Amino acid sequence: MKELTVAATLENLGAVQSFIEQELEQCECPMKAIMQISVAVEEIYVNIAHYAYHPTVGEATVRCEVGGDPVHVTIQFMDSGKPFDPLAKPDADTSLTAEERGIGGLGILMVKRSMDQVDYAYESGKNILTIRKEIC
């Protein structure tokens, strides 16, 4: 897996997205999959930048691997911030209005619906969120 470690700040979102896009371009990934992956990467990384270390700043490591048969992309997000399992909460009820539903949950729901697999683990003091998407 190729790896990028950055300070977990919003200013580094572009670097994270460029890193992932470079990997996807090497396998001629379809545009629809690129867009879905890009939105998922943004959602996950922005949450790390906003909440993992608040009010301080720590590091985020993003790992990316493309390959297999069928071809798929696996992306891992790792941080040493506060333990948080985004998959532990029930899915947001999209049948409710925004006022009835309350804040939070839509981003991870979108990630879960657009990726083929989403897993979370807390190991050795690190949050590890892994997404996988078949692309060919």
C-alpha cells in the first residue's frame, strides 16, 4: 500500500485527494467510481481534521492500494486522535426532515452507501477506517 502522512488539517485535504486520484488514474478508473471515492475521501478526512484531535492538531495517515481481480481500491485512514467508531451509530433516518433528524450521520451514511465495504478498528491507539470499492 502506498502511504501519505499529513497534519490533520483542512488545508491538507487537497494533498490527500491528489494522492488518491494519482493512484486511481494508474488503473483507468471509471469517472463515476472516481467521484464516489473522492466524495468518501473528503467526508472521512474532513471529519478527522475537525474532530480527531480537537482542539489540537495531530497526524493523519492515508494508505491506498489498487489491484486485484476484480480491480478494487482499498483506502485506509489512520489517526491517533480520540477513539471514534463512525459505524457504531445507527444510520441517519433520511425519511425525516432535517429538523427532525438532527445533526450528524449523513456523511458516513453516504460513504456506506457508495462504497462496497466500510470497516472500523481501534488498534494500538489508532482509529483505522477502511473503505473498499470495486472499480472494474
